[in-house]
Amino acid sequence: MIFASGFSWVSLLPGVWNDTLLSGIGVHMDTVPVLHSWLAAAVVILLAVVGRLSLEKARARDGLARYEADATPTPRNIAELFVETLTSVMGSVLSPKDIRAFFPLIGALFTYIFVSNVFGVFPGFLPPTDNANTNMGMAVIVFLTFNIVGIARAPVGYFKHMMGPVLFMAPLVFVIEIISMFVRPFSLWVRLAGNIFGDHTVFGVMSGTVPYGIPAIFLGLAIFVSLVQAFVFSLLSTIYIGLAVPHTEHDHD
């Protein structure tokens, strides 16, 4: 069965089976996950364009009609629901100013991971997120973001926080904090790759046991896991950024 075999449509392209298709631009790794990751990015861009066009269509209405929700589910409604839900989650960790600053990153991560995960439920497509390189790339971006932002906003306070409140324990606490800092991207990487690989494997095995159909319960479970893993990665990224940026008592006013 096509679900259980790990078959990919992109493997039919010339130069994919021997990984020479992208050698001209310096890509010598496994070509299949690279192409799938590019395809997922293209889908995310397409979704963003469709949502934006739907929003512009609503803004072109006369008077207060531009602010009224559409009567039926539309790309605009879905986009607004997505933005409202994600900003609400981020609001429990970040200030309104930081929500606006980091929403593009967190929103892009969530959308890209979810789209990549869902690829696994379609015949002939493989989820880019079951590849270690894809997930490590996103984890490194998060790692660089919270460190650069933390150091840029309050360099002294950032390193002072890593030394703890007691001076004589500062060397030990600093080492522990450094280890913890590098564990964060590793945990993001391993958690996402492991869960998606396992979910895709179970889904493929169960699909292969039914010659003429796919068990609906496992299809629903695969989509649910895809959503949960995208949410967990985005939430942890938000928390890591929230721990790095300085706060004041007026941040959440």
C-alpha cells in the first residue's frame, strides 16, 4: 500500500533517487525531505496569500460591513481565528509589545510544522518534520532568537540572571543554566522528530493492514497529533523567548 511503503511522488523526478537533482546548488543530502520541506513552505505561503486576499476583500466593503464576520467559513475567518487563538496563548507568556514582535516567528513555526506534519496523511507525501535536519533548523532558529533578543535587550541582566541569586553558587548555577540553554533546542528537535516519525510509522502500518481503505480513527489521530505537536513546539518556543526577554510590572498592562 502507498501509505505503508514510504513512497513519495517526488522520488519519480529525475535526479532524486541518486540525490543529484539539487547538487548544482550545493545540496548533497537526501533530496526527498528537502523537496518536501520546500513544498510545505510553498503551501504555507499560499495559505498566507489566500488569507491576505480574503482580508483585503473584506476591507473593500463599505462602512461597518468590513468589520462583520463572514456568514460562512472563509479564509479570512480561519485566519482571524488562528491569529486570535495564537495571540491569546502567547499573551500568557509575553507582553503585548512582544506578542506583536514575535508573532510572525511563532505563527510561521506553527503553520509550517502543522502543514509538514499533515503531509504524512496524504498518499505519496512524507512529513518533512520526521527528518532531523528540518527540525534542528527550526530549533536553532528559536535558540538564536531567544539568546540574541535576551542579550540585546539587557546584556548585563541576561547573564546576571544565569548566575542565580546567591553569589557563592554563581559558578555552579551558571554551568547548569548553560547546559539547560543548549538542552532546549535539542528537546524541541527530538520531541518533534520522534513523535512525528512514530505517528507516521503507526499510521503507515495500520493503513497497510487494510487493503481497501484507511481506518478513520487513525487518520483522525494522525491529524490530531500533527496539531498537538505544532502547538507544543510553538508554545515551548514562546516560553523560551519569554524567559529570555526582560519584564517589568507594566508589561502586561
